[in-house]
Amino acid sequence: MKCISLLPFLLLLFEKIQGSTEMIQMFLPTGKESTICFPENKLPKNSMVSWLNGKTLTVGSYLPNGTTNVTQRFTGKVKLPRPTCLTFLSPQKSDSGVYFAKVAGDRYEVVARFNITFQDQNTDTTDASPVSPAVSPAVLAVLVLAIIAAAAAAAVVLWRYLKKKRQDQKGAVLFSANSGTNSPTVRILLPPPQCI
């Protein structure tokens, strides 16, 4: 049986995952102007940036010529000071959620993901339980694939070991001896004879 290498598959998948954008968890105060931004180096020249709430609800767009369009639902709630930033003017708890920045230029891709939680400023956080960081789907996928690859490698090693053990025992000689009815049987397994 020919051994199949999972390495090319894992490298291809890791390359795809590595290019994905991690979710950034942020806790921001309610009622106070707050801005979220992504790095300028993720913005290609002459590209349009669309900010979305969830996966489908457009918040607004920043066009290559510098004009901005904020959808009617978010008018008065947000502004786009720069293509890489989204400012919440007076956010409420109900504005919490996932926000995406998508760039349309040479290609259309998500360049930033934010999981925003708006909290009251007077909330006492000393009694609050710590928030565990969200595990990125990319990290989770890599971990699952690593476990699968390790299990597959262990199975191949075990299979080869058992196959070799079976081959070694084909030519072995087994002797049994029993000296009486109450004595145990002694079995001796001798290695197969070597041809010189």
C-alpha cells in the first residue's frame, strides 16, 4: 500500500487560512463616540471600503474619490472619517455586534472583523467574570487538522509495525512443552532461521 502524504494538503489549507482575518473582540462604552480602525496597509490604492454589520447589512461605504455613503438605517449613528475607520457617534448596547470591513479593488475581500460589545460606562467590571477570548475559526481549523494529521500518522506507524511483526513471525518456530497435567505450558518463540 502506498503512503499518502497529507503535507501538501495541510500546507494548501494553512495558506488559505493564514490569509483570513481574525476576529477582534472590543469592549466600548455606550453613549461615547468610539472608533474602530484597521491598518492602512490592508487598503489597496483606488479601492472602495464597505463597512457591514453582520454579514449582509451595509453600514456605509468609503469611495476611492473620498466621498462617503452611510445607509439610511445608520445615518446619525456612524460616520466614516477615513476609509479604514468606522466611528460610532453615540452607541447603545443594541449597536453591539459583528462589524466587517470589505475592500473592493483588484479583488473583493474582508480585511477586518470586529466583535463589538457596547457596555455602560458605570458598569462595575470587578465582579464580572473574565471574558475568554474568541477562538478564531482559522486557529480552530488548523488545530483540528493537526490532530487529524497526527492520528493518521500514528495509524500508519502502527500499521507498519504490525505488518513487520507479522512478517517476522511467518518464519518463526514455536515450541511448546508440558511436563504434566498440573504444570503450565511453556512456549518459546524462536526467531526465523537466517539464510547465510
